[in-house]
Amino acid sequence: MKNNAASTVRQYPCERCPLQAFPHFQPHDKDEVEFLSGFKMGELVADIGTTVLGEGTSSAHLFTVLSGWAFRYKTLEDGRRQILNYVLPGDLIGLQGSVMKEMQHSVEALSPMVLCMFQRDKLPNLFRSFPSIAYDITWLASREEQMLDEILLSVGRRSALERAAYLFAFLFQRAKSVGMVKNDKLMVPLRQQHVADTLGLSIVHTNKTLKKLAAKGALRWLDRGCEVLDHQMLLDISRWQGLPSVPRPYI
């Protein structure tokens, strides 16, 4: 793991997991919590810019995000980057490296983060002993595929304005489910280069597109990121129905 700064601590016992506070997440029963307590090694605390997982590397750990933002990305040999998706609390990362022996993408922190660390070599025991948790992992992997399908549709078929609106509506809905939206507004810690690398646009085209959304009152660009002001307008512009409102598991 390449770091700006990262350290391990143990602050949150599984029975007092902070994710339990959000009704969006399905609760674990007592036996599952006991097993996860043995599966967990502690927490990783990561600063902005930390590469939590690197493309082409093999990690001994899986992680569940407890707090903070990150993004998944791939790069070409010349350094061009495509951001694949964003990581928020409750997301599981590192599974790809566990199943395929090495990571096929990287994960970088967009903000200070706290992540639960799990031992990868105990994953087979999890599948043998707790099929309910194994199903949860399968659900999370399927959900990631579903989100990537929608992102690919956006990049391939939506106009620049529609895909920018979709991105911020998508982030707003995901962040709202984990308590990040305050007074119906959301501060997203992105720079315009992140947006360009997500949407597949040049930085100039991205800047012009974001100015159009700002002029409509949908968002406001600040030095430290972007503030989403009108979620419904973003949904209308993107012609997107939003994420399904269903409880989801977490590990």
C-alpha cells in the first residue's frame, strides 16, 4: 500500500459498529457479529491521497469503509485515468484482489477515512461457516456491477450535461443513505479533474458543463469541492429515476 499517511487502530467493536446507526443497512444477528469480530483485525485510518489498494498488487486484507470518501480507478500506460466509481461508508473494497489474486483497479482516499480491516485468508471459512454473510458479499458485488452498468450507460449515451447531472445525483443519493446530506445539501470532495476523469471529458469541457449546472442553481463549485444544492433538478436533467430504495447488507 502506498500512503500519504495510514495507521492501524482498534476503536469500534463490531457490536458497536457506527454503520448500525443508519436504517439503510440490514442488521446482523448475534452469531454473525461474533464471527465478524474474529474476522476483523482493526481499523485503518487513511489521509487524503492515500492509495488504499493499488492496481496489480495483492493485499492480505479486505476493507469496509466506516467513514470518508474514496474512488476506484484504472490508468493507461501514459497516465490517463478513468474513475470507475466512488466509495462511501458501508462499501466493501479489496474483494477483487482476494478472488482474482491481484487488484485490477486502484482505490484512493478523497477525504480522511476510517476502514475496517478483515483478514483475506479467512474468507473461505466465512463462506463455509456463514452462508448468510457469504450471500451479503455476493449482493455487494452484484450491486457494484449494477452501479457500473449505469455509469457506463451514462458515459456512453448521455450528453455531457446529462452525465454530469447524473454523477452528482448519484453521489447525493448514496451519501444521503449514510447521513452525509445536511439540510438537503451535500458537500462532495471532488476537484474538476476527478469529474473529468469520471465523465470521460476534457477538463475544459467539464468546466463548461459544470458552469451550466451552477448557472441553473443545481450545484455550487467551491475551493474544497462541489456543493449539491438541488438534487431534484439533477435528476430531471439526467432523466434518471434514482437508486432503488432497498435495505442493503454490510460486512
